[in-house]
Amino acid sequence: MGLHKRDLLSPPSRLRHQAVYRPGQTWQVFSPVVYRYLEQRYVEAFFADGSLRLTSFSRCQQHADEQRLDHEEGLIRVLVSSRKTGDFRSLTEFKAGTDPFILCTTLWHNQSLMQAFGCDSFIRIHDPAEFGARVSKHIPGFVQGGEGPCMYQNRRLIEAAIDDTSTSSDIFNEGSRNDLEGALKDAVQHFPFFIKHRSFSHQAEYRLLWVTSVQQPGDYLDIKVPEARELCSLPGTFEFEEEDLKPAESR
């Protein structure tokens, strides 16, 4: 008697950071295991030679698939107030800086969600931080990158307090508006890259992104990252179904 034999895979090394506060006391941050839902042919291509496609906010704004389509991806509305007085000055909408390449994954291992994306397979990424670092070596003009879960809100809106010199009331003047947007981008930093409307919250998205120095990077980027494959696994390698837990002779 025994369980169905399956490929061996070491548990993911999830510890990404450890800070020592006092002797004998630590605080640890653990990275998640995430899933990239794809059609089987693309999963096979990735494990064959590391083939991977990264997309962009521009492409997400035009996507034909309802689950992936987000007209406001990369846009942000900011309630601007004075850092000195706290008074409200304006409501401004702008695109959040350079359009990065992104890889959308999810924290959910969920059959229904996978089908909603029109997919029949997935790549399981056991160490997204190291995965992102290895991908970055194949991106032309790579400058910086990051990862994290998306934040779902009723409105794609955040607040920012900036110096009065940047809150010109003449926001329709091109020069003043450019100064204001520059100050706001410094104030909001990475937040616009991870804010989505709550209607997408069922996707539980965990996003990886790569910013480049390329002026017009394009809607997507096809690369090969064979060294990233060892950080990933196929369906049926990590989670067990009820059928897998039955003795071999009873199946």
C-alpha cells in the first residue's frame, strides 16, 4: 500500500527578509507561492526553454478578455492637499510614470478562476522575488522592479500632501500641470502600479513588474528565461487531490 508516486519537489524557501529587533527576537517576512494561469501550450513552452511573455498596462487597457481588460490600468486619481496647511487643493488624474512590463499572477489556486481566464494549466512560482530578479536580466534597459499584492478599492483614488509651490491653481496651464504631476509622482511612488477597482478583487492578483529606460517599450515582451524554471513547478506537483491520497491498489 502507498500513495500515488509524484515528482519530488522541495518546499519553497519562503523567507525573504529577517530583521533583528532585540537579542533573541526577530521579525520575518515570507514570500507567497503564486500562480500564473496559462494555456497548456504556453506552460509547456516555458518548461521547455523558459519562454515567457510579459505584458504592459497599455495592453491591459485594450485586452479583449473581460477578466484581463481594465481601461484604467496604470491611471491614478489623487486628492491633492497642502503639506503645510492640510487644505484640499485639487483632484488630479494622471498616468503613473513609465509603463512597466508586468506579469500578473494570483495567490489563488482555484479551478474556477483558471477557467474564467480561459486557461487549462498554470505555472506555479515558488520564489517570486528570485524569479523577478532572474527575469530582469533578460529585459532591455531594465532599471528597477518590484512585486506585491494588488490593493482593491471602491475608487482608484489616493491622497497626497505636497508642498504649496507644486499646487498651482492654474492646473490647466501645461507648465504648472507638469510640475504638479512630477510632484505627485514623487509623492505616490509605487502605489498606482498596484491599485485596482474592487470589481477585480476575486482575482487576488499578485503582480511583478519591471521598469525600463526604453522610451516606447511596446505592448509586450517575449523573452526566454531558462534559469527561472527551477523556481517553478507544474500542476499536480505540490497540491494533492482526494484521489491522490488513496492507496494505489484502490484506485
